[in-house]
Amino acid sequence: MTSTQGALAGIRVLDISRILGGPYCGQILGDHGADVLKVEPPQGDDTRTWGPPFKEGVASYYHGLNRNKRVQHLDFSTEEGREALLALVAEADVLIENFKTGTMERWGIGYEALSQRFPRLVWCRVSGFGADGPLGALPGYDAAVQAMTGIMSINGEADGGPLRVGLPVVDMVTGLNAVIGVLLALQERQRSGRGQFVEAALYDSGLSLLHPHAANWFMDGTAPRRTGNAHPNIYPYDALATGTDPQRAAIGLAIDAHDAGHGLHRGVRATRIPTSIPTTRWPPAPIRCSWRWATTGSLPACAGASACPGWRTIRSTAPRVRARFTATGSSSGSRRPWRPSTDARWSTS
């Protein structure tokens, strides 16, 4: 029998974070059935104004991170606000926050104080650089961390300059890591009966994204570099010109010589490239990667291939997108039926 409540039904989450990483974590927990209460300052989360577009005065940016949550407003800088928070914490399984390190401690409601009072509480902090080390306690922002971790140095065209990834990838992965930490802590609580302090830092999460560049560097010391649409370890794995320029065909093939007669032809059929490519003379993957100029010359048939640019592809596959990633919910407090849209599915949720 299929459950309609979600795997986290019965888990109560107090989300007092703002902007992206923390709210994204809370949203995913809510997508899977947790009862999430978002507590915002009197003026609301900053992202309410990050538009256009707006709906009823609230930006799409905010709606995209705060569905399946109830909302309340408190001012933690006041005694009344802190007392109200403590009453909410007493009923919570998980607390998510991303205040600058030391802020909640200064108010007398930090982890050390509250963990003694609420020993089963799982406290999740989303921070820029963690609390210790040379950069400890400093605030962090996605764009800055993309630069500091080297993500920008490997993103962009080979002959271009460093380029920020066009979405807040560090913030979002930090939110995902926070979810993982919360779930691990809840599992540990099942055994020990005690909560945990979970920290997901933007800087750590940014570094974790550097595969395979970091793995390559650790193995042979080769400095990572930008490769545009190409892959640093696999070829052909690139966007190639087509007969319908300026559109391009995106090709991703990671096959070896023994597979060339079958795997490559399956791949070119999927990309609508004619199967006249002489695959029998294709070298193994390591040689293809090292001799890219010769491999690229083996793909003249791409000139006759048809292609579809990314956003048009998304629109053309709208039924597939709706089938896999539909989610309903509300950032205004109501909890309508939902389907998870942000992560792995469960067979019973």
C-alpha cells in the first residue's frame, strides 16, 4: 500500500534560516512529509523581494524555496521573541538556522545552551566556512565561494576567463548536504536517543564539487583548466557544431574499443547523427581523451545533425518534466498534496 504522508511524516522541523541553503534544506524535508514551520523576522525573509516576477507581492525566488511550510514571524532580538522561540523548540525534532556564528549565542539561545535543555534536538547550521579555521565564522556567499574554491577557474571556455556557474550551485549543494546530515542525525537518534549538531558549510560543499578535477590533481599534479563544454577525462563528451548553426549537438559517449561497434552507434542515433562514422578505427577512451583534435576530426557527420538548444529542449519535453518533477504546496501555510521534485524518490512516498 502506498503512503501519502511521506517518509518524514511526524518529524517536526523549525526552520529559522533565510535566503537559500537553509530554506532549501527545510523545503526538501517538507516535500517528504515533515511538518516544517518557517520562522521569519518581522520584515520577512530577504528573498521575498528578490524579483520580478512576483505573485501577490512575493517573489518567485522565495516561492521556489519555501513550499510545504507554515510561516510565523518573530523578532529574536527581543525577550518576547526568544521566549516564543524556546516554546517552539520544545516541540521540534530539527532546528535549521544560518545566522552568523555567534549571533544566537549572544542572544543566549545557541546550541550549547539549548542542547542541554533539549537533548533530543537535531540542530542544523548552514554556514559560510564553519566555526573554526582561518576563515571560521566569516559569512559566505555563493558567488564568492565559487571563486574561492576554484569552481570558477574550471568553468567557462578554454580561452576565456573564470566564469561563475549560472545558478547558485554552492548554496543548493550545501542545502542538500544539510538534508543528508539531518537524516543521518535522526537515524543516530534512533539508536542513542540524543540529538546532534550538524553543520553544512558553503566552502566545504564547494570543494566537494571539484570532481574529477581534484582527483586528477591529487593523482598527477596536473593543474585543472577550463575545457568549455568538453569533459576533462572523456572524449567525445562535448557540444559540437551542427548543420543548423548556431545550434549545437551535445554528445556524451564514454565507451571503449570493444564497445565501439554498438555503443557509439546507439549514441549517435540518440543524437540523430548519421551512423556513417567509421567506429572501427576509434581508439580506447584514454587515447581519445589525449588526442582530442584527431577524435573531433572523426565526427564530420555532425555537420548534418539536427540539434535543439537547452531551454527549447526543456519546453519540448514538458510532459516528461511534469511527470517526474511536479510538486505542489504553498509558502503561505496551506499543505496541499505534493510530489517530491528536488531529490531521490521513495517507493512508498
